[in-house]
Amino acid sequence: MTKFGELISVDKPVLIDFYADWSEVENSVDILRDVAAALGDRAKVIKIDIKKNETLADALRVKGNPTFMIYKNGEMKWRQTGFQDANTLIGLVQQYL
């Protein structure tokens, strides 16, 4: 949990994708790669496997897959469960730049 606190306590937006469904991972990776490329070093993009990080997922009450969150300065700014396309995610993150 300490590492998670360090990840989100930065002054640029952090987009996190909590995932667990192996069949959708490849598609999700491509979307996040596009988001990361579009935002460059102005934001962080992170994938977190729910199965490997159950304590964190439980603490954040992650129930759906995928669940996206945007943090800035340690504070959650946005959260949504369900598929999001790259352009939507880019637009959301840009609101917090």
C-alpha cells in the first residue's frame, strides 16, 4: 500500500487501470499504450492486476473489471468501471494537467 501512495502522490495526473480479465488484457494494453503515447511525460499510466493486488483492490473497493481511476496529488479525481476508449481516457486525463 505504501508503494501505491508513492505512485499517486505526484503533481501530475496518474491514470490507473485495474484489470483481471486475461482475455481483454491485449486490447486494454493497446489502448493504454495509445493514451501514454499521447500524454507523454505529462501524466503516468499504470496497469494493476486485481488478482495480484487483492488487498489494494479491496481497499479501493474495486468490484468491476476494468476499473479506471485518475489521481493527482494523492487525491482521486475520477473513477469509472467499464470499457473506455483511448480518446475518452486522454480527454479525461487532460482535464487534470
